[in-house]
Amino acid sequence: MLSSWLIYIFVSFLVCDGVVAQVENRVVFLFNTFQNVSMNENETVQAVVSRIPPEVAFITLQFHTQHSNATLSYNKMPGLGLSLTAVDSGLLSPLIPGQTTLSWFLLAADGDSVSGTGVILPYTSSDPVPGACNLEFDLDIDPNIYLHYNLFETTIRFAPANIGYSRGSNPPACDTEVGENTRWRLRYDIYQYFLPESDLSEQSLITSIQSVANVQTMTEHGKRLMTLSSNDKTEVVFSSIPGQGVIYSVIVRDPVINTSSSYIPVHTYACSFASTLDGCDTLGKISTMIFFTIVGLAGLFVCFFGHHFFKCELFCMGFGFTAFFFFILLITRTTKLDYDIRLTLTAVIGVVGGVILVMSWWRFGSVMSCVIVVGLMLGFLISSTVFFTPIGDMEVFRSNVVFWVTFSCIVVVVPLFFVRWPREGNITTCGVAGAYAVVLAVNAYIYTSLSYITLNILKRFLNDNFSKAFTDVPFQDIDFIMITVWVVLGVSGIVLQFYRERTRPFFPPSPYLMWLQERERRKTKRSGPKPPHVLTPFPFPRPCPTVD
């Protein structure tokens, strides 16, 4: 009995002093103050909040870990509809008149020790109630956001909210009426917040969660992507970025009385910390590094010397053109081979494509047809860059027909300029495409968002549902550095090649045609016009001497 009083006095002292702490199996929370909580195996920790003001109508508890599941429960023994297990979990508790204390229970879900951070947020009777019109998930009132990801896309779903109500009163009906005095007036703002690039540390996640946990901090630091009405489906799709930490949140607003509340934020890295194969710590495959290192070196050569060494340039352009479409159309679309095997086949077919393009120029000598292929490469890169901007997230381009028609028109229009200015277009492509190959090589070692210029198009090729996804990516210091590298390399390569080639022929002649001309010249030389025939006098024999 004495020990219990000592614990109570100690906890009371910490609360009064403005500090939160975990004492044995009990954690005392303060409103809007984060508390780090550790749970050992088979341990239940009670989360307590007291001194609740009478104007508070409902409270949410949210708890976040990096990759370990934790269970939040209304009771000490978790049950269906009374608990939730996730890495980002939350509970909402409406209050009754006169209630000043509230408690929940936290458990380690998978039998291992779990540590994370939690916070309790209070709301008044005028604030919307997140998830109060839930008909899909297990909890009666579910303020959680449910997240699912794959290689291509990340999907979030949540339950509709209800308008606020005071303590002790019955909640407004969800679907019996449609009007300004019902939940149908509510709006849902979808927010996104990127963690620092290439940072998979737990501390980075905890700091970021604490920066965007409530309405005010998320609106200050996050990026609002879209707003849903109550008539829209409560589901949003984003482009997956493996290895990049992202926090998603939903802010529900009541535009009539100008109040708002927050759902429980969720995070993802679009990869698994538990997988020993293709996990978050093994995203940089050796095969990928080798492949793109070679591509980067070839791109650097083409950037500065491509037009001068025309055969090498054609081989590289043919390699890229053939490898990209073969990877999409024949390998990934039709087979389920291992990634390394697909990458090897892509490289082999790319080499074949490069050789075919070189040999077609060597045999037929048609510079224009080869330059058109080079122009398509530049057109593809320009079109991909256009849709990498916010233009790509415009509602009109959710339609696959509109998107692919527009994309293809840009790709096809660019080579038309090559018909009038073939050398200028070829040198420009060498600089732009070669410098971008260097960016892709750097991405194999250090994450940069610029790789998604072409990767988003690849995803849309491979995934029929990717048109619904938001393709927003983080732009941080490394991305601005890589943009500078891309621009400097591209401009330097273009200027250098224009200067070097200013006094030389536009394109080198075809070796095969030169050989034919040389052979014809030699034939002509050997069988040329014969010199005029000179008649020589016939040597008549002398008469025989006579003998007397």
C-alpha cells in the first residue's frame, strides 16, 4: 500500500512539473506532449490522462513505432472491436459528463520488446469526430488510416467522420439525411510529409512524427495534395518510393463552423525492415549498381564525345531504346523471372539493339533514320520530364487515353526538329541524355528523386492502375545538387561538341558506302581507258645476197 502511494506521489510530481515519464507499467500523458514508451515481452502498459477539462468532448491516443507492431486496447485484455494492432495505431474515446480521467492499454504485439512514441490530443464538441461513421473496419469509432503498398503504388483508406457533438449527447446519424446539418458537409484534406532522404533511422521518424502529429503542425509542415468531399471514396493512391520515408495524414474539416481534427498519421518506407531479401537495408542491389555504373560511364562519354564518335553514340542510343522497351513489353509484362535475370536479359537485348542500329547505319548509310531514333530518345526524356512536374498530377491525365496520347505527341514532335537541324539535334541529345545517365548512375548509390522522371513512366507502363496514383516525390538538397550536375554536364557537353565540330562535316560517312566507293574507284582505275595504239613498221627481211 505504501509503495502504491509513493508511485502516485511521484507521478503526480512529474505531471505538476510538466514532465512525462513511464513508471513501471503505467504511463502518464499530458495533452499535446509526446511520451516515449517501452514495452517488454508480454508486458501491458497502462496509458493514463487526468485533469481533463470539461470542454473536451473526445480524446485520441496515437502511438507510433518504426516497424514493430504494437497493440492499443480499450481494455486490459484486447478483443475484436476493442483494440488495434499496427505500427501506427490510435484510439478515440468519447467522454461522458463529469469524466476527468481516462486510460488505455498498450501491449507488445509480436512477443518482442517494442518502443515507440505516443501523444494524446483533445478535441471539443465542435470539432469533427474522425472515423465516427465507420462501417468498414473493426473499431466502432476508427480514427486510423489504413495503408497498403507494393512496388508501384501506396494506398491509404480511412473511415468517414461525423460532425461533433457534446458529452452525453447522442451522435448525429451518419446516413439517414443529406444536408448542411449532417456529416456530408465535411471535407477531407490529404497531407503528405517526406522524411529526410536516405535516412532510415528511428530517430528521424520519431522527430518527423512529432512534427506533424496534429492539425496545426501538419498544415504548417506537410503538403496538402488534394481535398475530398464526403461524396468521394475515402481512398487515395500514391506512387511508391522504396526506401523513402513518407508520412500521410488526413485532416477532416467542418467548413460551416471552421473547425478541424486529425486522423492518426501513418508512415511507410515502401519496403520491409523484416525481409532479408529486397528489404529496406538491401535496396541497393549489386547488379543494379554494376549496370547503372556502366550506363553512367557510357553516358558521360556520349555527353562530351558522342557526336565525334558517331558509331559509339548510335550503339549507346540503340542500347537504351531497345533495353527500355524490351524490359517493359517482353520481360516484365510476360514473365515472372528474378530481377537479376531480367536485368541481364535487358542488357543482352540492349547490346543487340545497339549493334543493329550501328549496323543499319554502317550498311545503308541513312543518317536521318538513325537520328530519328536519337530524337525519339530526347522526346521521351522531355515528355517524361513534363509529366514529372505537377502537370502529371492534373485530373485530366488520370485518363490513360489522354495521358498516352499527350505523351506520345510530345515524343513524336521532338524528332521533327531533327529533320531540319540534324547535327544540332544529335549533339543536344548527346548532352541531355548523357548527363541524365550520369544522374541515374548516382541514384544507384545515393537516392535522388530525379530517377523518377523515367521510373514513373515505367510504372505506368507496367501497372494498369498507376494512373490513379499521385506521383509527388520529395525535393531535398541532394535533388537540387543533382539538377545542377545534370544542367552543368549537359550544357558543357553540348557547348564543347558544337565547338569541336564547327569545321567538320555534319556526320561521318558510312564505312560500307565508303568501301563500295573505294572498290568502284579501284575497278575503274584497273579497267580505265587504254592508251592509243601505236603502229610500228613491220621489219621486212633483207634480200639475200647474190653470188656471182
